[in-house]
Amino acid sequence: MASRIHLLVTGLLVLIPAIGSRRQNSSAEQCFCNLKGGLDDCSCDVESIDSFNNGKIHPLLEELLGRNYFRYFKVNLNKECPFWYDDSKCALKDCAVDICTEEVLPEGMRNGHEIKKYMTDSLKEKEECDEMMELSTVDHTLSQESKDAFVEWTEYDDSQLSFCVMDDEDENDMQYVDLLLNPERYTGYKGESPHRIWRSIYEENCFKPVQSTRPSYSPNIVSKGSPLEGLCLEKRVFYRVISGLHSSINIHLCARHLLPDGWGRTKWGPKLEEFRKRFSPESVGPQGTTRLKNLYFVYLLELRALVKAAPYFLNQTFYTGDQREDSEVRQLLMEVLEVARQFPYQFDENTMFQGDPKEARRLKEEFRQHFWNVTRIMDCVGCDKCRLWGKLQVHGLGTALKVLFSGDIIGRTDIPHNRQFHMTRREIVALVNAFGRLSKSIRALEDFKNMMKTS
């Protein structure tokens, strides 16, 4: 009898790890089994994006974003929150941002140098035509009142093309930050302050599902039973890009978390428990898969913006003061854009803001104003490092929307021929870095999937 009991106990001890392993593998399957197939509102599937991103464009982006032109981002981290008084400034050391001194910046980014460079390039040309102009001079005298009015008109025209509230380049608090020295990762910033940020974005600035009277012009209607059912295409797109950005940020925090390394030491690495907490069905139900699919959706939107902006980039010098570096950066970016162009499942912006022209313009302006508010909310983030990366990624997404939807004619591909269209250096840096962050998130999903299978 004793020997039988011993054999029974031994058998149970052998089975327990196997049961645990099956449960963990089951968890992995539940977390990722629905993350496949087609995406609503676009003709693409998860598997195609995974293969394209992880095998083709992600390695190129990693190399490009390490170059000087894209690693330095000019930003104001000292703006006051415009919506509420915030005394929840994060005091943890991992929330702090290391600001660049002028000495470490590339020559072309130092104070005034970039402007002087372009002024010098045009000086010779100006001198050659001075004599001719002298014979055909027109009196261009303007009153100060007229000049002030022109400034206001220019600011208004610029705002009509922008989806972001822009930091003023001349503000004293504008400073360059080295993105490689201030990586996006877990900082310990948590609690009511970050929750209030996302509540404000979702509850006050995202469109609510209501019975839509407008027809949907999307070739792929939203899935039946979706919380977005009843929203027109444009409002669904807005919600999904915000949700996808939120998912991407959460993945970054999970992928670079603070982990124990023995003997009181710590290290940075992926934290599977944190990923499960934010995305697994056991923690958040079916919303986990929806959030991850929205990441793929915003990835496609920003990918399309890069492709559409490619002709504009052809005319840019990507100046840093190092001619060889600038040439290599331009060549690398052209490689990225060529790979992006070859992806067969592009987001189609032509399906948006169609129908009655008056209604389309009203909806487009409402869309733009909502996103303006989201960019302003980034100044309410209480952690400097979180604010830095939040502003960069929201600014990049806003630039993508500007590329896709600037002007009265939606879906134009001849951006360079639109004289009004212009991107600042900060917009270019933000756009490419923002897409790089989405690419990094999708690559990290593959790592978490493998960790779940082997845990």
C-alpha cells in the first residue's frame, strides 16, 4: 500500500510541471491566437506586416535612427499644463532627461548655424542678380501694421496645415535631447497622474460611438460587435490611431523594464508579467487583442505617410554640418523609403473625408481640432522622459496626418508641388522616429511571443 501511495505522489509531482507548462503555453496561445488575419478598415493582415517589418524595414530603421540627424530632437519640456494644475512632477531619477549641451551637438545643429548655412548658400546667387534688380526696382516699403498682419496671416495659414500645437523654436526653454541617451523605458511613473492623461485623451478627445447617419466609404466595414460600431470611418480611424499609439507606448515600457539582477543589482530587459498584465485575455479580456491590432493599424497609417512624403524628402539635405554623414543619412533614408514603397498593402487615405464637401470639411476640421488637444495634453505629463517620448510620438503622428490630409484635395500624391506644404526639421525627425517606435513595438511582440512559448 505504501509503495502504491509513493508511486501516486511521484506521478503527481511529475505531472504538475507539465500541467503548469500547458497552462502557460495556453496563455501564450490566448494572448496571440487572435492576433492574426485581417485588420478592420484596411486590406492587410498581421502576418504580412510582421514579415515585412521584422525582416525588411526594422533593421534599416535601427541604423538610420542612430545617425545624428535623427538622434537629436529639439523640445520644450517646461511648458505648463494648459488644462489643469499639476503638482505630480515625477521625482524619480529614471524620469529625468539629460539635456544636450551645445558642445556635444553636431556643428550644423548649434545655435544659428543651420540658418547661417542656408543663408551662405544663397548669398552668391543674390549678389549676381543685384545689378539687374537695381535697374528694375519696385518700392517694397511696408508699414509695421502691414508686416504684423502678414505674420498673423502666415501663422493662420500654417495652422491650417498642422495637426499639432508646435513648440516655438525661439522659446528659451527649447533644448536638444539625445534620444539614444534618453531611451523610452519604464520610469516608475504611475498612479493617478498618467491615468488622468489617458482618461482625458479617450473620454474628452476621442469620438464616441453614436448612430452615424453618414455612409461608410471604407471597403472594409468594422467588425460586428466592435465598440467602434456606429462610428463613421474617420472617427474610427482617429480612435484606432490613438489606441495603437497607446499600445505601442505600453509595449516599450514592458520591453525595457527594470528587473532584479541579483545581489541588489538591477538591469533593463523585457518583463513578461507586465506584458500579460496589459494585454492578456486573463487581465483585460478581448480588448488586449483589439489594442494590439490597433498598433498594426497606426503602423500602416504612418508607413503610408512616409511613402507619400518621399518626393518631398528627395529635395532635403538632412544637414548636420558633416557632409559625409549627411550624404549617408540621405542614402539610408532613401533605402527605407524604397522598401516602404514596395509594401503592397498601403493605407488608403482617399477613402476618408469623402461625400458631401461641406460635411467632409467640417469633419476634417473636427478631426484636426481633436488631435490638437491631444498634443496639448502631452504638456500635462508629469514625468520628463515620458513627456519627451509622448511629445515626439504624438508630434510624429500629427506630422503623418498632415502629410496625408493637408490641403482641400485629399489623397494628393504630388506634395512637393504644393507650395504651401513644408516640414520643419523637427517634424521630419518626429515622423521618422515615431514610425521607428511603432516598428520597434511590432518587433518586441515577436520577442514576447517567444518568451510565452518557453516560459
